[in-house]
Amino acid sequence: MTGIAAAAFTTLALMAPSAAYAQARTDDAPATTEAAVQRILQSDPDAKRIGPSEVSLAPGVTVSVRVVDQSPAVKAGTMAASDCPYPYLCLFDNAGFTGTQYNIAVAQVNACPDIPIDSWFAGRASSLVNHRPSGTVSTLWANSNGTGLLGYQHAYGYRANLALDSASIGGNWDNRIRSARVC
Ligand SMILES: [Ca+2]
């Protein structure tokens, strides 16, 4: 854990999580990685498939998704570096870096476009890892159009439980990320 992330976690762990934001949306979760890819392709006419789990949304903007086995036997609760491949900003459905994973990469470092999270995953992230290039800072938004500031995340930092992180606009981050400024 980076110094910044450690400091934030220590401070925010003292705050009570808000039950209003803690409800997980599981009704429309895709059951497989292939289904998750198909959701993106169906919802964005400009999206083009470029790999087994990768979709190009625009030149230089790539989204990668995967559906993982959430059983404790498979996921012991500790995060491995391979859980968030470089150079992605990785969002996870559940706390502790488990559940459906929605990863975003932008080819040009520091171009920093606001990327809307596809509708089926918008408002679902409960933990995240920033494995973007060193020195970059990405921004997380509560609205799909790059407004509603939740806060910032430095590269090589992570947040294990967004219910414990205080948002700039009030409340916490849990199940609220709908777009990201990926740097
Ligand atoms: Ca969630």
C-alpha cells in the first residue's frame, strides 16, 4: 500500500459506512466474461472487440472485463499484482478486489479523457486498484459525464473497501463510480 493510500485508509476507516450506498446491484450482473464483453458491444455502437476480454471504445481507449469466481476457496482476500494488469485502472464489483472486474486503459498517458463506465457496471464498483503508469492520478466521478467528484487515486495505490472512503461530494464511494478520468 502506498503512503497516500495508507493514510487515506487509516483516516477514513474511522468513519461509519453509509448504508444508503452499500446496497450492491447484482440483478443484472453478467454471468461470464463473454457476456460482459457482449454487454459493452451492445450498448456502445462505436465499440470494437480487439481481444478475448478487450474492447476498444475509441482510438487509444481500451476496456477489459472479466467475471471471476468469487468463492473464498478461489479468492483468499489478498490481492495479487496480476489481479490488475498494467496499465489498467481496475474496478471490482465487491470489496476486497473480488467479483466482476471492469478495467480501463488509455493508450496516451496524461491525455486524461473522462470515460463513462458502461451502464451494466456503472454504480457497482466496491474496490479498485490503479495500475496506470507511475506518477499519474486518475479521478473517479459519481455521474457518467465526468461530474460529481468522488475523489482521486494515484497510480500504484488501491482502495480495498469503497464504503470506507469519503467522497468529495459527500457520502462514500461505494457503488457510485459512473465515469473515470483515466490519466
Ligand atoms: Ca458493488
